[in-house]
Amino acid sequence: MRWLIAVFMLVLATASLAACGSSTGDDAGRRSGPTVVVTTTQLGDIARAVASDRAAVEQILKPGTDPHAYEPRPSDLRAIGDAKLVVRSGGDIDAWLADVLRGAGSSTTTITILDTLRPRREDPHWWQNPRTAVIAAQRIRDALIAADPPGRDAYAAGADSYVSRLLKLDAAIAGCMRRVPRADRKLVTDHDAFGAYADRYDIEVIGTVIPALSTQAQASGGEVARLVRTIRSAGVSTIFPESSVNQQLTKAIARDAGASVGAALYSDSLGRAGTPGSTYLGSLRANTSALVKGFSDGAVDCELPG
Ligand SMILES: [Zn+2]
């Protein structure tokens, strides 16, 4: 990694000369507040809601990319160099940022959402529970106020309005899920990313195609065969691929187990612009709709608030 950082620094120095006099990004010049760098697509969306029209949000990961597999770029170092605040998701999701920060010698204030949760979880996919996203929005609000005290009112208002939307959607998801009999709420996905969602809405995680919290692990032949048997014996009717993970093995397992393939879930990344999961709230709505339809063989569907 060290040589990579050295290359970064060289590219950064060259790029800084080339970009001399320009602002951080398109957004930064139009805002009166500071720039905050966030790693993931979910954090980007939450932070933009809290930042209102005051702070500028620079998001490292692009929609549809797998955060576990991300390789940092020189532009990430540049963004961090210009930022007043960095917000990390935490754990294996963006562990790569630690090397970038070290390499850049950055002293920018950094908060890591996973580390602020009590108790700190081993599972880094905290955003799958909207109630935890409420905590994330509040942490971002507090960090923005500390970085930019005159913006207090704007950040408090941004957080308040977003939190009320989150809580309304959370209650609606819980109500929607209750329409599916408990015994039919059996979840199989690509990797172990939905534990927080399953805990919140009382769903049993039967198994995952990649038997790990990261997408970078691989299932052995024995594990795949065991999962096929488990899906059959548990009577799982639908299994769910994920939009940012290769779906080939999942489709093969569904075939072998005699299960249907549900709509792809937004697990570790939001969707591209124009897709139902292009916002965090939209991803929760799309996932819930896919899950209740899959669990109930199409019998249950819900109108969820925006
Ligand atoms: Zn993941």
C-alpha cells in the first residue's frame, strides 16, 4: 500500500499544480459552508440532507460500485485535502480510507459512524436499519455544527426534517412487513449485508451465497451445496441477488434449489440516478417492496411514504 500512496502523492502534487486556483468541486463554490467528504453512497445521501444548502458534500464511491472492493484514487486524496470534515461508514466497508488518510498526512477531523454506535457492531452494514441512520444523521449534524458553528440552524433543520422522514418510513416498513406471516420471512441474499434490516423487521436470515460480511470472501463447493439443501428444507421460495454484487452464483443456486430469483436488493450501494434506489429512502422502499413480494409470492405489496 505504501508505494501506492507514494504514487498518489506524486499525482496529487502534479494535479494540484494543474488545478491551481480552482475550487474543490462543482458544488463547493456555490456553498457558504465547509466541504465534507464522505465515503459511501448512503452516507452521501444522508449528509446532503443534513448539509441542506450550506455545506458541500463530496462522495467518494459512485452508485453501483462495491465498497468492499474499492481501490482509492488520487482524486480521493485531493478531496480530503480540501475538506474540513471526513465521514466514514466504518469497518470493512471503507477500511481503505485509513491508508489514504495516513498517506495524505491528513489531520482533517474524521468521524466513523460504526464506531459511534453503542454497542459497536461487528456487522458494518448499519444503514440497513433506518433507526441507525437516524443516529448517523445526528452524528453528521453534530460534526457539521462543530466544524461550522454559524451553520447550526441550517444543519439542525436539515437533520430534523430528514429524521422525521426516516422514522415515518421505518414505521411504514414495519407495518408492511407484518402483513407477511412470520414463518414466510426467510431471507437468502448474496452476502451477509442484511442482518440489521432482518433484526429490525423480524426476518430470519437463512443463509448467504457468500458466507461472510464482506463480498471479498468466496463460498466453497461444500458451502454452496449446503446452502442449496438449506433453502430446500426451509421452504424458501425466493432468494435475492444484490445490485452491486455479481449475481451469477445466486441465480445458479436458485435454479438448483428450485427457488425464484427476486428483484436485486440495494445492499452496499445506492442505485444510479433514475433507479428506484438512487436515494437512501428510495433504496429502503425498493428493498422492502422486493422482499415482501418475494416472501409472499406476490400476495403482499405496500405503498411506502417518500
Ligand atoms: Zn457488504
